[in-house]
Amino acid sequence: MSPITYPPSVTEHITEPRPPADAPVTTPTATLSWRDGRLYRNAVPHRILSGAMHYFRVHPGLWRDRIRRIADLGLNTVDTYVAWNFHQPREGEPPSFDGWRDLERFVRMAGEEGLDVVVRPGPYICAEWSNGGLPSWLTAKDLTIRSSDPAFTSAVGHWFDELIPRLAALQACEGGPVVAVQVENEFGSYGDDHAYLRWSRAALAERGIRELLFTADGPTDLMLDSGTLPGTLAAATLGSRPEVARRLLAGRRPDEPFLVAEFWNGWFDHWGDHHHVRGVDSAVRTLRGIIADHGSVSIYMAHGGTSFGLWAGANETEGRLEPIVTSYDSDAPIAEDGRLTPKFFAMREALGTDRPLRSPERLPVLPPARLPLVHRTDLLPALAAVPARSTASPSPATFEQLGLDAGMVRYVAHPRIPAGEHRLIFTDVRDRALVFVDGAFLGVTDPGSPELTVSGTGEIVRLEVVVENLGRVNYGPRVGRHKGLLGPVLVDRRMVQGWQSTPVALQEWSPAELSQALGAGPATTSAGFATADIEVGTPADTFLALPGSAHGLVWVNGFLLGRHWEIGPQVTLYCPAPLLHAGRNTVTVLELERLGETLELRDRPELGPPEEYVEEF
């Protein structure tokens, strides 16, 4: 591993004296310690200048490129969350740490590029990631998450038994790049079970973490009262007014250095909303305020990347689900496709680096093109063509009862509909349902529009309901909420009973299963599966758009890229070069409502109409 060296503007060792030899440190072997409001690295005055990047949101073939861009920004550290559900999506199977999930390779790579690493293992991470990183098989259980409930801490303990020793072996005290590990995540905005927070800290130490431990919370008394621990560094998360946070923390913990574990220099987007941006001047002014007077910072995000597949989370406000888009660009200084933005260069200047750039401002892109979409098969036959185990029961089974994390469930019942028009009421659908009667599309229902009108003749009909999970809540008390038809389906006042429930595990489909769906028969409706072929010479990045299409999913060469939806704001899906190969490449589109005629390759992203957003406490 190459040695880690920093310019004087970062370590400030030229002008600052070393602390006395008997100065207290966090643990006897920790690389980072503090005293009298200052942070030290191996007894040398130091600032953490970090950039957040999530290995699970960047194709592994691009990890080194993005890490190098973070170093080019003038930072000395990279930090990442660890998403438990990404490593262990199914109960009873050991967590995976290979391929895209090779966290150790990512950490070592950062060290090879001369960066320290901060790891934030949760188990809850928020991160606008499905279920806040907690596996849905866990939150389906009868337990209290993020608490000292033994059922929860036991499950976390087993996960940490697999994860933490891997991180412990990569600590700086062991010759690796990991210099700090976060305890839980913004717990002060969730609960006040201090026994759980103490357990979380002990769980890390008992499994070998000897480097700096810290908590991270919003800078309010309410959050700091519940989210901090005596003897553990308290960091802040904020988007503005660092001077207020600095005063608050100094008043509570005068001996600790000022560390902002998340500086929100941009923000994420919800479907149906605007694309959130933050002006360069505003972001840089706040950054300067944080690092003034020896402050440390992690820029969240330095590089946001992409919530590929169906990993994007959701928020819930007053009972209304707000699903998050596939792009996690976050208006970061390093854009979703790695471009160095004006914000990058302004922050680089504020951070005081004059080192030459090692990265090009932008990676190559494919030339724009318009390709015909070939409609291959209709929706219902295609979904039914992929074998899956069905469950028969009086009431619809939830996603969790079916062992399904993401994707869809097909529900079938056979009610008798009296002659005339009747109300078909979905009392609690999570999240969005396509409704068919005898194979004919009836309409879309969701919690905001729970009723449809159905016409009967007095005969039994085949009622088919396809429920889509739009994203699991990642923040607040609704984390772990179940998906599917959670309440009765009524014909007027009468419940429909006797349901067959079949999971459609789209995120887990293999290329062979995708081919089964595509071969399910002729296309006669406006929805279903379609394909387009792209001829590629040298693989390069591209951005996919589907003008005229309404709502669905996109695969590239069998890899589930993400969701498209005409309500925006996101218009294009980023397709990184490593997903393509020389020759013919196949794009597969699942369209749930109205298929357009073309697939467009664009040479730049379109993330929607911008709206300035600055998060404040």
C-alpha cells in the first residue's frame, strides 16, 4: 500500500505544535485523537477532509476512477456507508463480499490512491437507500428495529460478526486505510434508547475496532441529547449555518474538535418533484465556514452515483409516499457520470489544493442515436411466463410474506360482480397497482386514488392486480413498512376473498428469466416488454431516454439499470461504459402503461427542471 501524504494546508503541521506526549487519546492505538478542540493524526494536527462515495452506487469497474477524482478534489479521505441489505438480501444465506459487494477491495483501493477511509456500518444508514439499508426480511419480523430489543440486536450481532472483522483488519493500526468508524447513524433524529446506542458502540469495539469511533446527528439539542455518547466524538450533519452548529457543540463538548460528518452540498430527488440543486457560491461559502478554525468535513455527496436496479428508497410525509429517483447525482461536485462540475473546481480552490488533476474532466460518451423499440410481448403473459411459487390464502399475501424485497406481486381473485357499475375499493395498497378484469386493463390505483369503477354482468370475473413496490422508506418511523395489498379489496362493501399471490422478483431475474418474459407471446396492448439493439464499437458512457413511454424499468444486457417514469424529474438513465461491450448490446424495457416507439441515446444527462434547495435545521 502506498504511503499517505498530505499537503501542509491539510495537516497544518508546519505551524501547529505537537500535543504533549501524555495527551489523552480516544483509544491507545487510534490513529486519530483529539485534545483541546483539535484533531490529531498520529499526534500531528490534522483535519479530515472527506468525500462521501458509496461503493454500492458505483460500478466496480469505475471505483478507482471515482476515488481518484475525490483525491483530485483536494480531499484526504473517502467515506462510505455499508448497506446490509445489499450484502445479505435473503435470510438464511451468508452475506456476500465478492464482486460488486467486495467492500474490502474498495477500501484497499482507496488506500492505494493515498486516501484514508471512514466507514459507516449502520446497521441503519438512511442514505436514500431501500429500507435504510436494513434487510426487509429483518424488518418483516415482530421486533423493534434500532432498539435494544434482543431480537434486533441479535440479528445485528450476527451481521457484525461477518462484517466488522473484515473492517478491523483494514484499520490504520493494522497497516490499512480505515481511520474512523461511525456508531449507528443519526440516531438522535429517531429514538432515545441509549442502551441500544451503547450496545452499538460496544459491538464495534468487541469485534476489533480500535480506531476513532464517532456518532453523527443533526445540530439540535433534541438530536444530540439522544444521539451522542459520553467519551465518543460527536459529529454533526448539516447543510447550512455551520457557525450555529459549532457553537452548540462547543457548548456541550468543549474539548472535542468540530467535525461535520455530512455536509449536504446538494440534495436528492423524488419522483414527481423538481431536480434539486445547490448554487456553487452557497455550497462553497458553507464549506469554508465548516473548515475554518480547524474544522473537519465530509462532503455528502462528493460523488453520488446511481441507485441501480430497485435500490432507491423513499420518504413518507403525512401518509404520502415520496419515492426517490434512480439517479443519486445529488448535484455533487463529481457528477453521476464522473464529470468534474463547476462546483468541483470551486470547492477544490476553497480546499486549497494546487496539485495537478489526474482525471479527465469527463469520460468518453457514445454518440447520440435514436433506435426503434420492438414490442415483444404483453405485460400479463410476460409476468406469468417466469416461474415463481404462488401462495393461496383468503387474503392477499404481502411482499414480506412472500419473501420478496423489491419488484411486483401478481394477485388473482375471482369475485362475482353483480350487474351494473360498482366501486372497486383498495383500502391499503402499497404502493401502486395496475388492475385488470378478464385481462382488460381497468386502471391504476394507489393510496391517493383508491377506487375504480367496475362494470359487472352478474358473472364471475378474473380480477388481476399487479402491485409495484416503488421504494422502501429509508427515514423515520415508517422504515420497515410492508408492501403489497395490505388491506381488504372491496366490491362496494363486500370483501374479495380467495387470492393467489405470486412474487415477481424483477431485481433478481437472471438473463434467462428475462428471455422467458420476452418470449411469452405476441404484443397486442400498449404495455409489456420491448427491446432495442445498440451496436457499439468501443464501450463508453451513455444516457438512455424513452420519449413517449410512461412508466417502467430498463435493463442493459440483462442488468437492471433502474426505473423510468414520465412524471420526472429524471428523464435519462445513466448507463456506465462497463455495462456495455463491443458489438450488439440489448436494451430491454418493461413498460407498465404506454410504450413509446423509440429509445434515445443521449450524450448528456437530463435530470429535470432545477430547483434550489438548501437543507436547514
